[in-house]
Amino acid sequence: MNLKDESTGAVGINWSRFFGVVVLNYTKSIEKAMENAALISVRRREAYIGWICPSFGVFKLNIDGSVHANAAACSGLVRDHTGSFLKGFTCNVGISL
């Protein structure tokens, strides 16, 4: 996929809309997980999490989110096959119930 356009170095993608959709879907996933968390007990486990470069010509989107004191936020970034940073975002999602 080629994401180059005149203003951002990426074509055919409205980054604001793209990340908005990602954030909305991620927020819905968090809400669903929080609903399910009340129903199950999970043992906490620590694990090393690493990042692996994608194949040549492929971009990788990594996103993360957090909830603290009913305030939710998320962020993400896009990297290419060399691991170079292409685009990023942060978002205050708002109040989490």
C-alpha cells in the first residue's frame, strides 16, 4: 500500500480521518474489554513485548491506550520497513465509564 500524499509524504489517506476511525474502534474495544473484565478474574503477568519491522513496502500501525481515574487516552504511530517514524497521534478520548 502506498500512503504518500503532497502534505504528509503519504498518498490518498486523510490522516485525521484514518486515525479518528482507529481511535473510535480502539475505544469501543476498550469499553467492551472493561465490560468483560467485570465478569472474569485475570492473573497479572509481566512479559517483554518487542517490535518487529514489517516487510519491505509495508507500514505498521502501533496503538496503545490507557484509562486512569475514568479518563481515557490513546496514541499511536506508523513506521515503515526500516523502523523509521512516519506519522503519529495522541488523543484524549474523554471519560470512561
